[in-house]
Amino acid sequence: MAKRIANGQVAFFKFELERGNAKRIKNALQELCALYRRGFILSSDQANDLETHINGILLRDGQDLKVVRWCLNALAQFGRLGSCRQYIDAALIKYQQEPEIQAGGVAALCKMYRGNVADIEALQRIDPTVWKLAALQNTDPAKLEIQNVNIDIYKAPPAILRLALITVGLNKDIEHLFHPRHTNAAFVKHLCTHDDSIVQQYSVWSVIENRRLTFDDLGIAIDDIDSIASNVQAKMYELIASRDADLRRRLDMTLHGSVHGSSEAREGLAKGVRQHYYDGLEEVTIGWLRTEHDKQVRQLLAEHIARFAHVCGPYEDTALEIIESDPTLKDRLLLGSEGRPLYGKIKGTGERDLFSGYGLYGDPTNQAHDELRAESSSSKLKVLLLTAAPLNEDRVRVDQEYREIRERLDQIRSPKVEVIIDYKPAVRSSDILPCLLNSDATIFHFSGHAWADGLIFENALGESKEVDSGAIVEILAKMKATLECVVLNGCFTEKMANDLAATVPFAISCNDTIDDDSAIIFARTFYQSLSTGRGFRDSFDLAIADLKIHAPKGDAVKYVFKGN
């Protein structure tokens, strides 16, 4: 029977996906995929939540390619066809020149289509070798005509070799994939010495993941670890720390790696240490944590110490000392200790932990926390929506925008946040001040015509009245006690958003003319996402992804998000 991923771990993933930089997002997605490979699963609600976060990240402009690839890898584990296909298809078109991203998208689609590759239209645009290697991850080889895939280990480009190594690491490969007379294990060993350090890294990774492979299948001698590239060192240390059966050598190499000059190598070692404990390991790890300066490595070590405090007395003492000396590690201590006695001791110390607002990090035995969580789950978010459509200006469908926002909010069956729209249509310039001063809204939203230096409202005759941005910014400053976000859903509003930087934490604007339908698509998706409990940045990303799929080409890049 599959094991459920712990609530705290899911809360951690949500936090990293919403708030993390590219490296943190990638690491979180890697860990999520690793849990699935070890037989863990998400509940339906958890999967839906993370899936929506990932869809929003997937098409974000300027996104790190590794993040895109791991987004697709994660969707290949638990994504659903109806809610993910359009995002995956869009990513396959956007990253046509990236074989590993193409492979990630194919693996996700093959999983969702249950291996029925004939139904996947996107495969017609992808190199057969690429998509067949990707499909091997979760599809019956009999459906793939894999005999037509020829991989010449000496001539194949590194990208193809890396895809082949992924299938080996996942234990989904066809034996003699590389050569009819040599085992795949023999070629893994050979590829450890490939000229491309990323191919070397994947080779070591395949030994870490595939339990049929052993240290005898490793083409790099442990004694040579200091002479290889740092990315390969990181995987070597991870392998040694997690799988070396010689505990004396394992401990010696952990000590050696803990003082390595490369933070990348130390991080790989810490990843290997995190899930494992044996007698005497604390002799290295406690001292290592006290001298380590890299934040990511310290977090991994803190998680390890908390995870094994129930079997190692010095670890519990160290965990409680950490709370005093470095409270920023409390969250990782909670993550490691979830479900164990230490959890309650850590939970009750110091400030409220970072993940408390993510609705999944509570102690199920703590009634007060459950009540607090229940209260937060029914929170309200007020939006002051001002619209204007002067008679002497080109028609804008602001009434349609409001209607579609309401319809999208109604589609969410169990909203975590009640989005309350205070809708003010046909706003005159004389209405602005009372509307703003009487509002306790969290979001100020304007929809209508604008120009570089202000917004256009109506006069008493229903005709256009230009209002300078400086006057509106000054009034909005009076709302700063409650105001968190300003949405300027009109053309050329970026300058005004810049002027608002000192007034509100977040501002959304447009740097060009915007199509009427695009404005509606953006608004309806943004507020629907907010109602599910997502933050402003995450909701913005989902709205942009929706624009890329449904709006005129190029409109998605016209929206600008500014925030701290």
C-alpha cells in the first residue's frame, strides 16, 4: 500500500514553490519526485494544490530550464490530463529546442494517457529517439517500437545519453539499450568517464537510484573524488553517504566531504546524509553543522538531526540548541521531526513557524492550532473594483470582466479564501476619493482606459476625465493600513505601478496596449487562484499561463508584476 506524504512535507513544497528562487524550487521538485519513486503519494487535495502551483511556474517567462524540466517530471508523477495537458503542450511548443524538457513533457503526457502514445499529437513534432526514451519511464516498451532506437555511445549527443541514463536510473530501461553485446551497467560505468560532466553526473545518479547497480558499476574510484568536477563530486558524495555498505569508509568520506571547499559538493553530501543514520555519524554531523556557513547545507543537516533525534540522544539536545542559536532553522527541524516526539518540543518554542500559514503544518493533536487553522481557512479578501467606460472612448467590456470574475469564483467548490468584490461601475472622477477612503480592501483594482501618466474615469456626462497618477497614488497611500496589492488592468500603466512601489507591497500593470479579451482572462484567473489560497505572485503566474494558452499571442508578456 502506498504511503502518504506527510502534511509538513507538503507544506514545505508549497512554500518553496510559491516563495523560493529557482534553485529552491528545483530542489523541492526533485525531492517530491524522489518521494514518489520511493512509493509515497499525495492525497487528491494535496496533488490538486501542488499541481496548480506547478502549472503556474511552468510557463513563467525567463524561467530556469532546470525548473521547467522538474515541473514536468513532477507532473509525470501525479498530474491529471484535464488540468495539465494545455500547460504541458504549451511548454513543449515553447521549448522545442530543449531535448530534456521535451522528454519531461512526453513522460508526463504518456503517464496521463496511460501509455497510449497514438493519442498524443505532440509526439509528431518530437525526435522519435527523444520521445521513446522519455516514454520508457512509464510506458510498456511493446507500445514504443523501441527496437528502432539506436544509441551509439561514442557518437550520440550528450542530451540523448542523459535521457538514456535516466531510464537506467529509474530501472525502466531495456537491457542492452546501448549495445547488443554489453549490459547497460557496463555502459553506465563507461559513461562515468565521459567528456561531458553532466553525463558523468547522470551516470552516478543512475547508480544512486537503481538498486540493481552497485559500487562495482561505478566508473569513478572513490579515491579520485577530489579530481572530478564539483557537480559530479556532489553526486558521488550523495551516493557514498546513502549507499556505501562499508560504514567505516562511509564515515571517513562524510568527514572528508564535510570540510570540502565546494559548497555544491557539501550539499550533495548533506542530501545523502539527510535520510540515513548509523552509529557514530553524529560525531561528524553535529560538528559539521556548527561550522557550516552555507544556508542550504545547514537546512539539510538540521532536517537530518531532527529526523533521527529519537534514536540519537545528542541529536535531540543539538536540535533544541539550534532553536536558540539559529531560529531560522526551526522550519527544517519541524520538517524532520514531524510525527516524532521532538516535534511538539520544537513547535512550542519561539516565534510562529514560517509554514503556519500554509494550512498543513499543524499538530493534529493540538486543538488550539486546529481551530486557528480552521479560522484561517475561511479568511476573506476584499477587492475594490473600480471600472470606467466613457462614452467617447473605444468600448471596453469592463462589465464582462466583473461577470467572468464572479463566474470563476463560483466554480471553486470549497474556496480557502472568500474573495469579496466591491464593484463600482461607471466611476466618475469625483467618486474616486470617497471610494478609496471608505474602503478597507486588500486589493485595489482598476479596469478601463489609461495612459502613461494616469487613469481615465468619467465626468458627469459620462465622457472621459483624465486623472493624474500622482493624485491616485497619494490617495492610495491613505489606504496602506489594509492595501496589499494594486491591479491596474489597463494599457500603459507600468509607470504608475512604479510610482506605487513605496505605497503597496505588490502592483500589477501593463507595459503596452492590451486586448480586451486578455484583460478579462487575466482578471478572472487571477482572482480564482487567490480564492484557492495562493499568493499574489503565484496567482499572477497562473493568470499569465492562462493568457499564453487562450489570449492573442504576445499579450502575456505585457503584464508586469512588481513586489517584494
